[in-house]
Amino acid sequence: MNKHQTDNANATAFPVDTIRAMFPALQRAGDFIFMDNAAGAQIPQSVLDAVTNHLVAHNVQRGGRYGRSVTVDQSVADARTSVALLINAYSPAEICFGMNATSFIRLVSLGISQMLQERDEIVVTDMDHDANIATWLALESAGAKFKWWRMREDGNLHVDDLRPLVSERTRLVACTVTAHSIGSIVDVASVARIAHAAGAEVFLDCVHYGPHGLIDVQAWDCDYLVCSGYKNFSPHMGFLWGRFETLKRLPTFREDFIPDEPPYKVEAGTFIYENVSGMDAAVHYLELIGRNLAPSNNRSRRDNIVAGMGAIRDYELVLAREMLAVLKDCGATIYGVADEARITERVPTFCFNIGRLSPQRIVEDMADMQIGIRDGHMYAPRLMKRLNLSMDSGAIRASLVHYNTVEEIHRFGEALRAIIAKLS
């Protein structure tokens, strides 16, 4: 079976119409096309119902002896179990909930700043979101030194370039799983092998990869990982995973009455319980996709997540190939992986420009044509500099997830051709 036949089979097998019917925002949107999913995905009805149920049925503080408060405790515990299954954690106790990924990166970085000692070097990349760069660079005043793992001209990080940067002085390698700006996927399992061979740890920003593929902290052998619910079909919230003993050693702020062990030592203050319930429901939604595609009474919840995310990944490769072809047909300069033969190295997030045409003007005209995409620096100033792009204008980003369709990509292409013709 050739690629075209495989794409047709994957597109036909994936129940995108059924899935779209589960998302109220898509049903209400009319002709509008959501192609700014890298900035936040829509949520299915089941997630909305979970949030509403929390706010109506038990919107109280946890830790009480009365029924509603006990229910909050249980809902948080259920969410820990679900997220642990989503990422294949060793234990639900390793899942820590909070506001967002950035605040967790800062929390971990502050802890690590107190443990630098003779291992005072941190490896950062020029392909990451600035939250996973500037947060570490802020440790310079604590004595941290930095090595830069730089993206190659082919639009990805190569582990061969990491090896000479890691030594007995390396404390941590901080990198993304997938670039939020250009969609490139990093071989993070190899990153962990290189780092651990030198006695260093690995911190992964998994925010952008989350909705696109299977997360497996055990297979990746990382030490820390952060993710955000708002890209994973849940409301705004974030979570941190770390190996239990690693989190136990990490210095964190906590009030005296809080146990000095995860997850409690990491979860300072009250977080948004209703959104955590939404994250729990989002995991169940991803399970449902896997369960419906291949019904079985013998599969575990994790098995259904694996099946669901596998199907999403296969379908999104169809979308990625189609979008790549459309952009090339429009004469776009595509940043990141632009070779169809390397399509498995990316997710369907595309950053591009059209000659000297203004990214802002193109995005505004797209908005007038009911297509939501984004322009700007994508919170990646170092990447913009590397690509010789101005922070003021930056680039255009169109980002798809599994509820997008090939037909929407074709409409995007027609609109882009019309705009190019008008502005040229």
C-alpha cells in the first residue's frame, strides 16, 4: 500500500464526523475553522459536563468530613489516576496539579537552583518555548552555567549534537518533546539515554505534544515532565510529573502542615478543582476514541489510551501531509520539517511565511474569511532570531488537531491563494 492509499485508509477509518459532533464549539461555529489549536484546543461536551457538575454539585473545599467535600477529594484522586494512565506514570502520587506548565517549570527550577553544587551546567535549546529557556537562564545568579543545544538547518534537534554538551558537570537537560512553534518532534528517549549516562536529569516540556501523540514517561525515561490541559481538550490547568523520589528530594515551598512528599509538597495553595475534573474527563474522552475504534472487554484504560492516541497520530499524519502539500503549492516558506519523507518527525503545526507579504495582514484576511490562525513570534524569540525573522512580524502559524478535516485544509488553501493573489 503506497502513502496515498494509506492516507485514504487512515482518513476513512478515523471517525472525524462523530468526533466533531462531541465538541459544542465546533457545532456552534458555523463556517468558522479552528486552526489555532496550538494556542488552545476546544473541549468535548463530556469535559464541559464534568466542570459544570463540579461547580453545581460539590463546589466546596476539599479536606472536610461532609459529603460534598469528600467528593472533591475523590474527584482529585480520580483525576490523578487518569492523568497517571495518560502519561504512563509509575504512580498517581507523581501527578501534581496546578495553574500551568510555566509555573511548574519555575517551581522545579527554583528547587534545582538549590542543588547545583558541582553539577552546575544546564542544557537548553533554541527551539523551545521561552518558558523552558528563560526560566532556566534565570538561575545564572545561583551559579548555573548553560550549554546551548541548537536546532539544525533541517528544522529539528539532533541527539548527535547533544552528546558533546553533556558531561559530569551537567545537572539537567531541558527540552521540548515537540516544538510549539514549528511542530518538530524530538527523540526524547535518546536524550534521556545520553543525559543519564552522564548522571544528569531530563526535564521535558510536553505541552505541545500532548494532544498529538502517546505520552510515555517510562519509555522516555525522563525525570520531569510538564503538560497543560488547555491543549489537551480540557480547561485551563497544568500538571507536573516527576519520579516520586526525585520530587521527594526537590526543595519546594510548603506550609508547615503540608506533608513533605509529592504530590502535596508541590501543590502550594488551592488549585482549580473544577478544571482538574475537566482534565479527568478529557482523559476519558481519549480513552473513548480508542475503545470505539476497536471494542474489547479485555483492554485496560491505558490500552484504550494507547489505541486512541495511535489512531489520532495516524489521522494527523494525513492532515500534516495535506497541509504540507497545500503550503508548498502556495509557495510558502515552511519553517521546521518540510520534507514529506520526514513527515513522522512533526505534528500538524505549521509555521510559515509567504514571501514578503505581511503575516499580520494575511492572518487578518484569513479571519475575515472565517479561518482562525495566528501570527507573531510564538513566544520563541530565540527561534525567531535563528530563522532571521523579526520579533515584530514573526511568522504565521496554522495548527491542527484530530477534529480538523482534509476539507478544512482545502478551504484554507483556497483562502490563502485568494489572499496571495490580492496582496501580490
